[in-house]
Amino acid sequence: MSALWVVVPAHQEATRIGAALEALAAQRDRDFTLVVVDNASTDATAAIARDFADRAPFPVHVLNEPEKGVGCAVDTGFRYAIECGATWLARTDADCLPHPGWTAGARDALLRGAGLVCGRIDARRDEHGPLGRAAFRALVCVAAFFGRVRPAHHRRHGYLAPYRMHAGNNMAVTAALYEAVGGMPRRPSPTDRLFLNRVRRRTAAIVHARDMVVENSTRRLSAYGVVGTARWYLDKGPGRHGEDPR
């Protein structure tokens, strides 16, 4: 059994999850087990994942998490993988496209002693033109800068490592560290930032792997516009408590 397990939470992603699964099948390092967590979808998300499992080049487990919320789905998937013997955990999302070297980049960083690995995100090329992708990249830079200067993130608050941009759809973590910090918060949002800060209070072994690249969906730009998307990344998104509306 592979030491690396990849978890993909999915809610109402029938139109996008197929491409994400194919991107995982195209990885150069395919020595991993995939867990797709269907998060209370009413569309064909789970059926598409089960169909993919029949022809995937690696083992695939399809779970159901009835409690809505990406934190719930991620925590369920990670804990299931750990129970099945996972040593390392990686995550991307059902609307994302990991580059072919994604799992290799995660494995390499973890082998070199990282506890948490933060990858690099870019905009999907099939959703917006150059201006949309440029706007997305600018928003990511603004969010990263805001995170670094935000008073609540300063090391004087007990953090062992400086703040760095952490995209939940492009991360890897050891199973031991995941359990040691209490796992991914199931509530409230933004669960990714809360998880990062849990890790920062536990260890300084946090690295940024530039060869671990995921193309991120830019659909929030269409739904919320530039200003609304910026507010989202600064914890003030259109959804209640900064949570993605579902």
C-alpha cells in the first residue's frame, strides 16, 4: 500500500471533477491512493468518481460526507486515509488541475522532512482569458501580503514559523502532524487558514514547494467580481462567516 494518499473533497462538481481526476491520472508519480469525498452532492459527482475508479491507474475510494462544508469533507477524507495506513496526505479540489509533477513534488518535500507542504496555485487556463488569469494572480499576491502583515499572524502570538500563503487545494502534510494538531477544523471557515495556524503553533517544518503546482478555478471571479473575490480571500467573502455558499 502506498504511503501517500490524495484527498479530493467535492460538492456539486459533476461538470469539473472529471478533468481533475484525469489530471491526477496523468501524474508522473502515481504511487498513491485517491480518496474522493462526495460532500452531500445531488448531481452526478459521486457517480463520475466511481466510474473513474474502475479504470484509474491507482486505488480509488469514494466516500460520502453528508455534513456540508469543505472542512468536514477534508477531515473525513484525511482521517479515513490515516485509518487505512496513510503516512502522508495531500489534497487538491475537484475544480482544480494539478500539474503532472504535483504528487512527485509533494513526496519529495515530505521525504526531505517537511511537516506541511504549501504548493503554488495559478489560474485555470480554460475558464478565463489572460486578463482573468492576471486578476487571479494579483488577488493571490494581495492575499499573501495581507496574511504576512496581518497582526494576528505575527510570531509574537506563539507561532513557530512565519506566515506563508497556504492554499487548501494544494497542500501535503504528514499524518502524524495532522493528528498532532487536531486535524482540519470542520467549522468555521476559513478552515485552511485555521489549520495553517494550528500547524504554525506546533512546528516550523513548513515549506513552500514551487514544483507542486495546481491550476485553480477562477469561477469566483465570474460569481463575485474582482472586489467580491478579494473580500473572499481576505476572510470577508460573500458567504456567511467567509464560507463558500453552497
